[in-house]
Amino acid sequence: MQTFVHYFLHFGAPLVIAHVFFRSQWKKAFLILLATMIVDLDHLLADPIFQADRCSINFHLLHTYYAMILYVVLLFFKGPLRLIGIGLLFHMLTDTIDCLFTYADCKECLATSPAISLLESIAELFHI
């Protein structure tokens, strides 16, 4: 279920967002939203590059809280920059949800995660 939700949020939800909020130019909006997944290139800087139980949030350079502040700033611009900000923030939300799935299954797996405080707070809020 976690894998399905993760990939739906990365590929299906941008299509829904494009159709609902950018109806007249949904194809362009969808492509821009998909293009924001290039943010995952920062995974290539990690060692190992992939680790199944690693939470991306606040671990990878472009997934840090500081980077997310810049993504919020993009929302104040018009045109494609705003859409890029939406895509990047939605990507961070998607990765946070993925981390919550892992946290719910194995709290010990993420005990040393840089995002553990965030995950604990969200889990407490939603009784996970």
C-alpha cells in the first residue's frame, strides 16, 4: 500500500492538480509538476544512494527544511515559478507521507532520522 500511495502521489496527484487548478493549460502544468521530481537528484549524493527505510525529509540537501522555505517563497511569484513551488512542496508532502508509513510500521527504523521530531509530532496529532 505504501508504494502505491507514494507513486500515485508523485504521478497521479499532479495530473489531478493540473486538471482541477490549471484546466486551460493542464498539459503544461502537469509537465511542470512532473519536472519538479528532478529534486530527487539529491539522492545521488547519499551513501548508499537508496536505503529502503530512510526518510528523505531533512536528510537529502533539496529535501531540507531550509530548501522548503525557498519552495514556499516560490509561491509568491506568478507563472511557472509558482507552479514549480507547488510541485516541490507537494513532493515534500508526498515524501513526508511516505516517511509516516515507514514510521507507523517501524518506529525504530527512523529513530535516527533527521525528521524524527516532525514525524513524532504528526503521528501524535493523527494518533498514528
